[in-house]
Amino acid sequence: MTNAITNTRVAVSAQRILHEIAVSERHLQQSGLLTSHVKDGIAVARAVARRTLNDCATHFATLAPANDGAFNPTPEPELA
């Protein structure tokens, strides 16, 4: 459970970073400060955040369902 919580926090952090990158990029573009060097730096930062998010998604996909057998649903009786 702790790994899932930690992974969730990392994923949310990566999403926030991607949002902040997009907002910063838009502000730089609107102010005319978005040079090719800045674009390159933004691309690297975006790639790192996306990779982190993709790694979190991969981790979540490998998790087993939470039902460990403690709850075994009984079939509902058929209605006549």
C-alpha cells in the first residue's frame, strides 16, 4: 500500500510539473522570451516529467487487484 501511495504522489507531482511547464511556456511565448535555447530546456524538462508519469503508469498497471480473497461474493438467488 505504501508503494502505491508513494507512486501516486510522484505521479501527481509529475502532472503538476507538466502543468507548470505549460503555463511558463505560454507566458514566455506571450512575452516574446521563448528562444530556441529556452525551448530546448523546456523540452528536456517536459521529457523528464513525462517519463516519470509513464513510469508511474507502468507501475500502476502491474499492481494486483486489492481483492485478496477476504471478500468472496456469494451468488444472488434467482428471482422466481
